[in-house]
Amino acid sequence: MLAKIGPGHGANHAAVERAEQIIERMKGVYEARLETELENLVAEYQEMRDAKKFDLDLLHDKVHEIRGEAGTFGYNLVSDIGKLLCEMLSPIENVTAGEDRAIFTHIKAMHTVVAQKVTGAGPEVAKQIVQGLTTIVEQTKK
Amino acid sequence: MAYNLEHLQVQLIEDNRNMRALVKAMLNALGMKDVRDYANGQQALDAIEDFTPDLIITDWMMSPVDGLEYTRYIRGDVDSPDIFTSVILMTGHTEKWRIITARDAGVNELLAKPISAKTLYDRILAVIEKPRPFVRTKSFFGPCRRRVNWKEYMGPERRFQEGDQAGLSDFNEGNVEDGIDDVEKLLESL
């Protein structure tokens, strides 16, 4: 491998900047898709609630995908909330009423963040939301 | 002088189509022109006879062959084209046990999702500039799993045990329903 790349050292800032521009260029398309994905997720979870049949593995996989991408495009809060939701979903076997509400609140929170286009760490209220959700996740473990 | 990455042969393995397209475009922008992408480890495995990679960048969770299974193949299978091929594992899971599992499979570097242009490039640089020496034991072959100068590491601790989160010790003892009500009110003001 080293023979192929030749001598050099350190970061290539121009290349990193070019890669960042790629992300920036794809951001508009991504935002539209993310909002649709979260709208669908809200609807799908509502269907699970109505049917009282929860496919948590499917939900976990979808949220895991969403959170993996969101931060790359600046939606760090979606990644943070998604991570909390995945953490909460993992040990659940049968969904209680409290857990159901907690799951739905996480999904709604991700959707609201995107609908309001809150990127980065967001305002102070966003930090409170994440702290509140962290508390909920911890309490559902008890 | 920056490295010339143009001639590196790269396998990119990621089952999320959008993420795959994004990372491939980023790698191209970083100067890597020969990037072949696959939706899972099996596809990469099927292609490896015709395309021997210098660098593998792979997601973890995929089927039918996931990123760790593919790494184990590269490190240990008699048909592996190069057991020393560098492997960067992309993952959204940063729990300590998962990191240990990845290291035990022979991964060189971990790239935590969400990724950025800088973190992606930093991991590639780490593979080039700080390669871990390969070691062989009875049960392992791969890059040395000991972090060099661990005691001198001054950066943030990003490896959590499952359930560890900043601020967990500050939790109040209210009930879940109250917490949900509070969050719903906060969401209205976001």
C-alpha cells in the first residue's frame, strides 16, 4: 500500500475540504429524504400501536440507519436521540404502555428536529430534550 | 506533501445505498479514484479474485456476510489475497465490547458513525502513518490490539460501556410518564 501512495505526510486539507463540499452538495436531497423517512417512521410506529404488534427489530434497524447518516449531514440531535432510542429498544421484549409512549416520544422528537431543521447541537431547549430523553431511557431500564 | 491516494484500490462495503454513495463520493474527493462498492461482504468476497484491494472500508452489520466475517476471511482464509490488507470498520456501535470484538477480528481502525470528511480521512491517515504491527498468536492474527502510549493519551474517552452516557448520574428519580410530558412540552418550543 505504501509503495502505491509514495512519500508524503500529514493531512491534505484541500482534499478534506473537497469531501466536505460533497456532503454539503448532497445535504438538500438528504434533508428531504430524512424528513420523509421520519414521517414514514411515525406512521409505521402508529400502525404498530394500533395493531398492538410491535416489530422492535425492524424499528431498531431503521433508527440505527437513520442515526448513522444524520450526524454526517449536521443533524447531530437526530443521531443522539436515535442512539438513545436504540439503547432503549434493545432490551425490550414486550412493550409496556410506558415504553410505548417513550418510544413514540423519541420518534416524534427526531421528526421535530428535522422538520424544524435544527442542526448541530441546537438551542438550549434541544439539550434539555436530549437530557429528558436520556432520563426516560434510564428510567425504563429500572 | 500530501500522499497520492490515486492508485489505491479500495473496496467499500456498506448495505445502506445512500451511505454507500456518499462515502464513495467522499473517497473520490479525497483522491481515491479506484473505489469499488458492494452492498455486503458476500459481494466483496465474490469480487476479490478480480480486484485485490489495498484498503477495505466496511460497515459492520450486513447480511449474508457482515464486516467482521469479511475481515476474518481476509486475515485468516487460505484464499485471502493478502492477509495484511488494511481494514477500516465503520460502525454506529461504540460500546466497549463491540470495539474489542472488532479488534479481535483483525480490524485496523474503527470509524464511528456518524462519519465526517475529517474522521474518514483521519482513519485513512492512521492506517498509513501509524500502522499497527501484525501479530500472530494461537487464536489471533491481525494488527496488534494494544494501544500504543495508552497512558499518554490525553484525548476524550469515547469508548463507553453499554448504558454509559455523559450525565447519567444526574438523573432525577421521577417517573417515565412525567419525563415524557416534560419532553413533549419542550418539543413544542423547539
